[in-house]
Amino acid sequence: MSSRAAPSTRPVSAGSATRDAGGQGSSTARIVTSITMAIVERRLAPGTKLVEQQIADVFSVSRTVVRQALNQLSRDRLVTLEPARGAFVATPSVEEARQVFEVRRMVEGSLVRQLASRITDAQLAQLRAHLQEERAAVARSDVSGRTRLLADFHVVLARMQGNEVLAELVADLLSRSQLIALMYQSSHSAEHSQAEHEEIVAALERHDARSAARLTEQHLASVELNLRLDPRAPDLAAILKPQAGD
């Protein structure tokens, strides 16, 4: 995704996919990765039906391989499998949305606090390069590119800890966050997110663990706050009231 080292070879939130290897497993991994990236880049909306035969035709594989991929995505809570109806992109509940962001604040706040004390010059250069790509994608209104880069920022931070289990956890939570943002109409702008990333990196450059953790938690709280998790019931009388001149 950028001039980054390890992160550039592996897409965001492909945790389950990368555990397969060779033959049929590699085909399964390709499907999982493709669907996951479509979700991360917000090209697949919650509730979208995933037709097995169409997917099989796209990847030139059997429906058995497609089912294996959909089962993996179901375990990652990105896909819902419904008997006699098929597979659908998951539709997270309000409670699940709140829980996902609560876990992200705990996990990511802690990881940047630890990272601040040990981050290297090479890692800071990697983050600055990533920020440059974010700015460029935002400036040219590259919606899928900026969405992927803004999400990947969090995985890059996690991988800098050298803990792949942590990186996979953050990646999986990010995929679910993207579904939540689509479903609950996030108004958090890409420009705002990118500016907040700049502030987090500035704190890491100062090795200011407290500020880095606080800014990360505030960033995630801001994203959650801009979700419509408590939509107001429509005022039917106001909606149906005849307009002046009608």
C-alpha cells in the first residue's frame, strides 16, 4: 500500500486469509482477501447478497471453494450465513458497533502508549511516508484509496509492536468498523481523520506516550460519535404536514 515494509505485502484485515497456503487454500484466501478489501474500501455495503455462483465465476473456482471463503468471513463476523437464503455482508447491530469501538479504544490506546517509548527513526519515517500517501489520496478525492490508507494506518501502528496476533486483531476490528461506518452513516470526514493521524504521529515523534494514547482514544471516540447510533424517530406529522402554498 505504500513504501512501508511488512504492511505493503498484506492487505488490511486479511487475517484469516493469510493463514491458508497452497492449492485450494490459496484460492480461498484470494476470495477472502478480495471480499474483505471491498468491505474495507466500502465498495460492499452491509446486507449485500453474496451469490456463490457469481463469485465462483469471477475467481474461476468451484462453489465449494467459495463456501469455504464465506465460512471464514462468517467466523470473522464480516458475512452472515442464513439457511435457505445464502450469504450476506454482515449488518452490525448498534450494540455491536459500540462494543467494537470500546475494544478498539482499549487495544489501540494501549499499543500506542507502549510504542511511543520504543519507536525507532525508521518506523517514524515509515509513518511519515504513510501520512504523505494519506494526504495525497485525500487531496485527489480518491475515495477507495484514502479509505484503505486511513484504515491501514492503525494496522501499521500495531505491526510496529512486532506482535502479529495484535496486528490481526486490529485488522479484524477495522473491517468491522468499516461496515459499521457504512451502516450508520458516519459523518466523520476523511480530512478530519487524516489530521488526527498527523497529531498521533507528532506525539509519537516526541515519545509522548500519554498524548499519543489520549489522541488515539479521542480519534476513535470522535469516529464513533459521528455515527448515527441513536437516530431520532421521524416526526410523521412534520413530514406529512402540507407545505405553504399546497
